[in-house]
Amino acid sequence: MSDYEKLHGHFLEDLSVGMSASFEKTVSEDDIVLFAEISGDTNPVHLNNEFAEQTIFKERIAHGMLSAAFISTVFGTKLPGPGAIYMNQNLSFKAPVRIGDTVVAKVTLREINGKRVSFGCECCVGDTVVLEGDATLMVSRRPK
């Protein structure tokens, strides 16, 4: 078996509709600050307590794209896993994520169409859906 095959996640032949995988992360103050630094999104609703207290959230919230990144974590590390190519993503943000919240990102395989694979995506904090959407990835066939 080649290094490529050893490191690769699921190949197209390994996948079936209904498969799912998840990733869980408790969002910390440091996560929000680092995400702001990396992304350049310094919106004070994420970083400044006094500002955030005047918003509808009444406190600082995490960047929505931080939760979306947890979906990317599932795709890149679990399902389909290493080697899959992210092609598109549709997201709808439903509720805020706060410091100390544990986000569970889950993807479920909905359709296989050639090398293109479609997933339903959801992030939850407890029973609350904070983000939902769908994504399409390209997955390689097993080398012959």
C-alpha cells in the first residue's frame, strides 16, 4: 500500500448514503481571539465586552465562521477525510455560540453523484442548532 493510500481518508468506494461523523469543541476565549487574529475579523461583538453588551446578544459571541470551520474539520479529518476536496458550502446561522459553549459539528452523507458527494451539515450547542447547511466535496476513487 502506498503512502497516499495510507494517509488518504475514505475513497469513493468506501462511502454510502447515511454515513455520518462529528467533531466536538468547547469554544474558549483564546479560540475567539486567535480566530480574529487569523481571519482579520475584529468585529467588537466578538472581542469587546462593553460593545457586545449593547447588542441583541448582550455578551460576546464567537464568529459564525469558527463553527463553520468545525464542519471543515470533520470533512478534512474524518468523513470523507484526508484527500477530499471541498467544493462548495451553503450555511445558515441560527443561533449564537458563546464562550464556554460546546459545539458539535456533524455531517451526514446525502448523495453520491460520480466523484461529487453531498452532505447535510449541522452544528449544535446542546439541543440548539446554531448552524445548518449543505456541502459538496470531491472524493477520489481508490487507486488501481
